[in-house]
Amino acid sequence: MSTSRTNMSGASKGLAGLANRLSSYTELGTQGYPPQVRRRLMIVNVTAYLIAIFSLFYAGLFAVYDIEKYMPLVLANLLLVAVALLAPLTHRVSEICAAVIIAIAEFAGLFFFVRTLGHDSGVQINYLVAAAIPFAIFGLTHLWLVITAIVSGLALHIAAWFLYPTANALVSPDPALLNNLYISSVLTTGCIIAVIVLYAFTLADRARAEADALLGHILPDPVAERLKARPGERIADSIPHASVMFTDLSGFTPLAQKLGAEQTLDILDDIFTQFDALATRHRVEKIKTIGDGYMAVCGVVEPADDHGVRLARLALDLPPAVSDLSRRHGMNLQIRIGLASGPVMAGVIGADKFFYDVWGETVNLASRLESHGLPGEVHVSEDMQHTLKDHFHFESRGRIDIKGVGRLETWLLKREKMS
């Protein structure tokens, strides 16, 4: 059994290594181009490799039948192999250079083959590739080249049929060879079209998945889905009751000036990565980071009857997490946290560099509670304390003056009650 697992593991690694090598070949010469152009050039490379493979096959086929009689055809196919394999190098010249060279070489080669063998060989069927592949190798940004390739390919197909019947062929091909050429031409044409279209769709699906993943990092998933479903629709919601949290690392700004940019970024990345993991665990939605501050909400993106409980549990997990992280980095950091609940508004702001934001008096209050809070404590509004008093223990701070709001009764969230 262990030997079988070892063999399977070795085979999997071998296939993974082969896949990586094949992927690297498709990317030859594409470096430095924008992602959309790179994907098109990768399709050009795959097309070139397929042409090289089939041209080598035809060279061998002619050599097997009669190398002396069909020597011009053998040499012509080997020339197509060389042109196809050199195609990735020509990407350095321009983004369309390889595609143009391949189209010209392939069209000229096919015409030479039909001229030599006559139209009964069926080689002209390969021109039908021109009806589909130009869209993939030139792209819609070069539509005039696409149209030129399609018209030229179809015109050459028709011309080859009428100009070169078998009676006008330069050589008298063997009937068995003609049958093989016709069958292989049909198979070659179908195979190239199928492989290139499949590869193009695979690249498109991969690009769409990457775009969706990026959108998911920018916007909450439900909001991203709404935006994709109705791209032109403005997303603006009024939520009657939700919970909002703001945090700030006490004393971090002067500390960051001493640490420098790189170390500061490492620490913030470590802290906020941990915050994100905790937010996901408690089903709370992160909205944004502002310097060393962190904003999260619950009950905004998706309705939740227990939005306050979820956010309170997250808030209680943050001070221990910060203590652990600060010890790891050899410093003494503490976090201030403000929580408030009430009505909020939310929506996607911007057209190109858009982001999802939440605003309203509840948001302002949560921010003020954080700034008037105590290091290592969770400072909450009276409304939130009233909502959560059956689930958590609180300590009253009495009435305090909150800038821009006035004198309010506030509370410190201490711990969750045992059920």
C-alpha cells in the first residue's frame, strides 16, 4: 500500500512538473506586456507549437511515402516548424509580429502544398482555421488584421479548389497518400480549432476568476455579486439597525516613526491579518483600515439579528491578540476599541477605484467612542449596552463628554456571560 501511495505521489509530482514546464513554454516572450496582451500572446505560442507538431508530422508522412519525390514538401514543412518555434522570440519586436508571421507562413505553405498535390489532397481544408483563430491571436484591438486573415484564408481556400485540381498538380500523388492527407487535414483543422478555443476559454475563465478574487478583496462578497449582476446600478442601502466597530493602536504613530516604513508595514500586516482571521471567524465584515486603525461592521452587508453579539465577541478577542502580537514583535502595544449600534447607510463609492463604505451618526459615534476609550478596553454606547446586557458583563464609565456628540452614558464591555 505504501509503495502504491509513493508511486502515486511520484506520478502526481511528475505531472505537476510537466504542467509547470508546459506553462513556462506558453509564456515565452510574453513578459513585460499587460495581462490582456500576455494572454493573447500565450494563445499565439500554443498555436505556433501546434503548427510545429503537425508540420513535423506531415514532413515525416511525406518522407515515409517517398522522400525523393516529396522532398520539396518535406522541406516546406520543416521550414514551417522552424518559423513556428521561433515565433515566441518575435514577441520582442511587437505584440502582433508573431501572429502575422505565422499567418503568412501558414497561408503560403498551404497554398504551396495544394499547388503541388492538387485539391484532392484536402490540404486546403486547413484554411478554415482562419475563420476562428484570428480572433484569438490578433484580438479585437486589431480587428483589421482579424478581418484580413479571415478573408484571405477563405479566399485562398476557394482559389486552391478551383485553380489546382489533381490534373494540374506538380506531382502525381499516391492515392493512399491523398486519402491519408484528406483525413489528417480534417483532423488537424478540427484539433487546432478545438485546442485553441479551449485554451482561450481557459485563459478567459482564469482571468475572470482572478478578477472576481480581486473584487472579493475590495468589496464584501454579497456586494461584489450585486455589482457583477447589475454593473450599472448604484449600490446604496439604508440599514435600520447594525453594529459598528473602530479600533486604534494606542501610541503606535510615534512608535512607527522610530521603526521605519518596512518594519511598520510588517507589524501592521501581521496585526491586521490576525484581525481579518478573527473577523471571518465571528462572521463580521471588515470595511477598511485607516493607518493603524481598523473598521468593521455586522448586520450591514447581510441582515443578522445577532449583529451586536458577533461584533462584541470579536472586540473582546482583539486585545489579547494585540498583546500576543506585540510580545512577538518585542514591543508594548495596546488597542482602543469603540462599539456603537443603530441606523447606518452603506454603499459603493467611486466609479473606477471604488470601495464599499458605511457612514452615518452610528459610525461617527463608534469612532468617537474609540478615540475617547481606554487602552485595552472596549468602549460601547448606551444603546449597545442595552442590547447586549443579557449576553455580556459591562462596567459603567458614567457620563462623559464626547467631542462632537455631547455628554453621554457609556460603558466598558468586560466579558461574555456564561450560558
